[in-house]
Amino acid sequence: MKKVFLFSVVLVLLLLLLSGCFLVDTTPVTLKVYVTDYNSGAAVSDAKISLLHNGIEKLDIYTNEKGEALINLPTNRDIIYVDLIVTKDGHSVTRINNLKLEKGKENIFETQLRVSSSGKTNVLEPLTVNLELYGDSAMSKNLSFVDNVLDVSTDTLYYKVTVESNEYKEKYIYVKLGSVPGSGFFTNPRDINYGSPAEGSISTVGFDGLVPLYVAAFDQNENLVVNVYYLNIHRKGKSVDNYYQVEYKDGARIFAYTRRGGIAFYGGSDKINKKADITLRKPQAAPEKDTNLWVEVKWISWEQSSASSTTDQPDAYVVYRSFDGESFEEIATVPEGYNYYRDKSPRLEVGKEVWYKVGAKYGDYVATPTLLGSVVPLDIFGIKYISPVDGATNVSTNPIFSWEIVNPVESKEGTPVYYFDIWLYDNTVNDSGYYSLSKSGYPKYNFLITTATSVEIEFSNPPFGLRWVDYAAKTWYPYVTLQKNKTYEWGNELAVAVVSDEDSEAYSIYADLGKIFDPFKIEAEIYNTFTTGEN
């Protein structure tokens, strides 16, 4: 009788289990995805995000006007691995494979969805990416993942990546530990390769615990595939006598860049020095299409600090960010020797203050972080040209060049200061010249600095004692007025708004052909063509 009873109980329990009648925790795991058109670029709205689990599509969701999508996936597991496929008409395909999600954790992933460059993509897995890891440079000791995790106790790993193109040929292959790789301007140090197979090494110094390893590949149509792997790095406690408290230079050490004329960063030609110059400065996603927004954070590396003789050298630096000045999250680990980090997150927004801390890392321990300060990124401004307007004729030989700011920038951190130059080009074929303003003495490039939002410059009477220079002739312009019945062009090749306070500078860059503030260059939006008359 007991056997029959026990058998009945087991049978009932089995049926209950199969029918799902037990109370199982199916609290959803959440994931917030941010999509931009390129690193530091504008948000991509109405992008479709398909989530797959075990190869089966579970749900579709679309990004909002900020490029955000919040995913809730019911599951009875504490950890799951999913794939994401991001698509939109006229765009390439972005695919993320093996992304780890944890229940009860704020899971966030930032990615990009680029505009197609060669045509339509007809497959949802444009590239098949495979990774092999080795424990030696000869690549004879193959390392294997167990339950999706590889245990690591060495400072260096060696990799081989093979990429199979399913429609368009591969273009770039990136490898990076800790964060998604891309352009070196934003994600150094990382490896970049230009074809398959790709081989190299990975340093694990400065990392500990479970750390994602990213392999990202682009093809010729801007399709992107990112594979995520997980390394459990075992880092022993390090014997340290004195920890380095990160130092910084007096004055600005956080710099926010908002720029017109967006650059779709890749990395093939992006060159950046290991150390940024912190003694001299050349004078939510980005706010709109064809713009960039990023924040550059700087500190003094240990070897350049006043404490290098009294403290131990760290392995790395850990960068933290906060949007309220109180709750900080770790956003990056960079090796010792670096003294900067560039934050390209689509969570940055114009007008939204952001704070940063940096701490020196020793083994598995981070010394007390130093608060570097905060910055408020600026919005983009525009310029309305008043006179001479483009296409004007019978213009005075003593014209008044005038323009005004459209949508002047505002900031709680200070009053915007505008930097302008003016360039005038003589279009007559047999008498070409190009002119700008300079101070007395040896002619050299100068610009105007003002808090005013409108500017007027009479040709015969420039402000601040400035004079016209003929740069083609390498001398002062010899006349008081322009010549009669000639065609000229004029415009601003420098137009930048700057807001400064005790710890930061924020730039809104409309034009900067000479790279005075912008690390690249932004050409003038327009050169106004006009023709003088008889007077």
C-alpha cells in the first residue's frame, strides 16, 4: 500500500511539474538597449530589436525617439544568454550574440545601427564570427569555455578570430576586453584587424572577476556582428604599501564636445596618442543627425604624478560616472600609463550634468576614487548670415560683414563665450587671394572672442585694432576697401561656443577648419558669394 501511495505522490508531483503548476519565479529579466547611428552619434528611433533565446525569437520591440528600448523577458532563471538583432529600413543589420542578462540587475547595452552603404542586407546574420583562445603565443594550448565561462589566471591570452562573410565581405575585426571595441579614438586600447583570420594577444592586467570579451566585425555594407564571451579572471590580492590617490591638474579636466558635421567613427585612420596633452588645449546621444557628442575625462597618471616616488604603481585606472552626483557606476578600466577616457555613451544628453570619478586599481582592489568634477554638454547653435548674403550683387566695396547666432547656447555652468574668425576669398582667377584678420605686428592668424550673439565687421574698420591680411601674398592687405566689380566669398571657418567653470569646459562646435578646439575639423557650412559694384 505504501508503495502504491508513494508511486501516486511521485506521479502527481511529476504531472504538476510538467504542467507548470508549481510556484516558479518568472520575474522578468530586464534589458535597456540604446541605439545610435554611430559611436557618439544621434539616436536611432523606430529601430526594431528582436530578442532570441536559444535561437528562438521571443519578442520584438522598437526604440523610442531617444533610441531607447526597454525589454522585459519573463524567465525562471537567474542568468540567461540572449541574441539581439537590430534592423531598420535603409540601415544595415546589427547582431549581438551571447549577451548575458542577470535577473535583479540593471542590464544595459549600447550599440549602433549604421546606414547601409552598398545596398540592402538580406540576411540576419551577416557575418559568422568564431573565436579561439590559447594560453601560449605558439597557439598550442587551446582553452575551452565551460558553461559559457573561461577561467583565466594568466596576464596574457592569445586569440585567433575567423570571420565568414554571408553576404558582404568583412572590413574590420575588433577585439577588446571589458567594453565593445570600435574606433581607437574612443576605445583604445583595442586590437583592429583588416581581414580574416585575425590573430593577436589580450592583456588581462587590471581586470578581475567575470569580464566580457568582445569580438566585433563590420562588413562592407556597415553590418555589425558582436560576439560576447565571458572570462572569469582570477586575480590574487596584491601587496601594496601605499595606494595612489589619483591627482589632476588645476583647471578644466572634463571636456564636453558637441559638434556639427558628425564623424562616423571607425578606427582605420583614427590616430590617438597614448597620453593626451593636459597642459595645453587647442583653442542622450548627440542632439541631432550628423552631430557628435562625447565627454573627455583627464587625470594625472601615476608616473607623472607628485606621488610616484611615495606610492606603488597601479595596474590600471577605473572610471566611474554619475548623472546625479551621488550614485556612480563603473564604466571603464584603462591600463596604467593612460591619462584619459572618452565617454561616447548615448546616455549623455545636452543640458544634462554628468559627474566622473577615477580610482587607481591594484590587483582586485580599487583605491579610493578621486572626484574629478562635472560638466554640462552644450546644444548645437546655428548662424544666420545677414550681409552680404549669398548671391548678393552690387555690394559696397566697403561691406559690413554681419551674422547672428540662432538658438544661442545656454548653460548653468556659465556664460557662453563665442570664438569666431572670418575668411574672405577673392574668386577672380588671375588675382586670387584669401584674407583674414590679424593684429598689428607680424601677420598671424587671429580670431574674435565675444559674449555677443551678433557680430558686425566693417571692412575698412575692423574691431579690436585688427587688420586684414593677404595670406596668399603673405603680407598686409594693401587697400582700404575691396576692389570694384569683383566676386568674393566669405564665411566663418571658426565658430565655437565655450562654457567654462572651475573643473570643466563644454564646447559647441559649429565650424573649426583649423582644429583650434575640435580634434578633427569641421568645415564652414556655407561661403557666401557676393559681387561688388562701383562704390
